[in-house]
Amino acid sequence: MPKDLRQFFETYRDAFNSLQGDAVAELYAEPSGIAQGGVYAHWPSRAPVAENMNALCDLYRKKGYAKADFEPVACINQGDQYAVADLRWRIEWNDGQEPWQFNTTYNMVRTPQGWRVLLCTAYTEDTLFKATSAA
């Protein structure tokens, strides 16, 4: 993974670690989207991204979020403007719960402000939420 893309994901991680949904949303392109659980949600502007990320941060906060970190699994450079990155995330919780580990793929676009997420494919995290709600 190129250094500037890794730095982007460190900033992304840090925004989640501060549980600031608006800061996470600023790292998404306009428009952007998310694919999760077989459903695609299109975000035409920053507002629905912020709504989603604030709700996710609230859910994490209530569950006892301590911190997250990532490990790059794969990266495909697509010229100077685009890249696809697959990350393995690990979320640790304050109350001794087992950490969550899941993968997410990001289609990235380089903008005048730097790298931004064009499409987030959360292809394993939703199974953790289902398992938690069933317990």
C-alpha cells in the first residue's frame, strides 16, 4: 500500500477512534456509497454519510468501543486517481468482550483534498452486528 494511502487510513482510523462521525464523513467523496448486507446505499452529499457515521459511532460508543486498528490485506493501484484497498480491522472493547475482526474494501478516489472513499464495501462487519443482536 502506498504511503499516502496508508496515511489516509490512519486518519480514517483516528477519526473512528475519536468516535467523531462527522470527521469520518469528511473522508468520503461526494457522492459516495456503501455496500453492506447485499444492499447498496448511495450518498449524494455529505449529510447522509455523516448521519450514517454518527449512528455507527453512537452504536460503537454504547457497545463499549475502546479502539480500532487495521492491517492492509491488498491494494490495487489504478493509475494516479484511483485505488482499491482491502483492510482487516480489529475493534477492541472496554468491557473485556472478544475483539471484532472483519474486512472492508474501499474504492478510493484522489480529490484536490487528497484520497477519499468513493465506495465502502462492508462485506463481513454486518455478520458481527447480526451475531451481537441475536445474542
